[in-house]
Amino acid sequence: MNSPISLAALLENFFTRRLMQQRQASPHTISSYRDTFRQLLKFTEHRLHKAPSQLHFEEIDAPLIMGFLDHLEKQQGIRIRSRNQRLAAIHSFFRFAAFEAPSRSAQIQRVLAIPSKRFTRTLVQSLARTEVDALLAAPDQRTWSGRRDHALILLAVQTGLRLSEVTGLKREDIILGTGAHVRVIGKGRKERCTPISRTTLAVLKVWLRDPQRGDGRLLFPSARVNGSAFMVSSIYWISIA
């Protein structure tokens, strides 16, 4: 009879050895995977009445995973795209577990066989020039946060950077000399350089001279932990427009 396999040990190895050391996953990916398993452990604790530290790997089977995914959709109201992202993180963990716990191959195969859900990809709508101008004019540039938001939105509109890319920019990522550009590490850890227009460059130069708060390395730091509501909503629009 096979001895129980500690889920805690497998998860620790998955995050530290697989994601961080072998794959060198980005902080954004690690954070997303962390949130997935935090939700899964809470669901499992409620379903099995066992603390996460007491769980065994064999208890995380396909029926439990399906129940977790249904819970996310029906009880928490997440969209299919988010549901599929959670499932992708779980699949990644179970592919890792296939090498660490070969005695549980049948269980692992059943979890890996859980399919992603199909969904309709709607046409992404963009704002008109007048709407973009109105958005850029909204921040009160007499305040520190207003100048930050204006520079952030202008850079995002001009370069088309993703949400995670904009918020993760460091001051040294902006090259101000000849051939001014912004350097980012995107999905798949691919580095690319995007040119900056003269208008955007002028605004960024003014912003960089502004007394900084929070993390001094970040290009657009937050004055407090959660940042301004306007900044969050603006970045969200940039990420989908």
C-alpha cells in the first residue's frame, strides 16, 4: 500500500524549484498561481473539513477540482476566462507532480484530462480620440497623483503596454536619450523596446523630476498600498482597449 504524499511538500517544491528556479517564472505568474492555490485550499478545507497542512496529495482528485471550478463560476461569479486560468495553474502543478509522485499517475491523468471551457471572444472596442483626450485631461495635474496618472495613461495609450507591464516599469526602463524608448519584459520573458513619442517623452521627463514616493525604483509608484481608485480604473481600461 502506498504511503500518503504530503500536499504541502509538493506545493512548496512546485513553487520554489519548478516555478522560481527551473522556469524562472515572472512575479506576475507566481502571484497568479499563488492566488489559485490559496482559493483551492480554502475550498478544500471547507469541503473536506481538513486544514491545508493536513492534506494529502491523493485527496486533491478530479471530482474535487471540478467542484472547485464550478464553485468559482457559480458562487464567486468569475468568468470562463478566469476559470480557465485557474485550471491552467492546477494543470501545471499536476504535470510537475507526475514526476514527483508517479504512484499517483492515474489520479494525475484524470485531473489533466479536465478540459478548458470554450468561450466567445468578443471584439475589443477602443476609445475615440476625443474620449482618449478626455481621459488624459481627467487627472488633476496640480497634485502628485494626478501628474502620475496623466503620465501613466499617456504612456499606456501611446505604447499599448499591458497592465502588468505598465505597473511593473522601473525608472531605468525609460531611455530618454537619442532613440527614446521604454524597455519591458513581456509574456514569456521576452524583452522588447517600444519607441516613445516626443509628447510622451516630454511628459515623462517632467514626471521623473517630480519628488517620488513609495518605491523609488518604480516609474509609477503608489503613495499608499492600494493606490488611487482612478489609477486602477484607468489601467484596467488601458489593458482592454
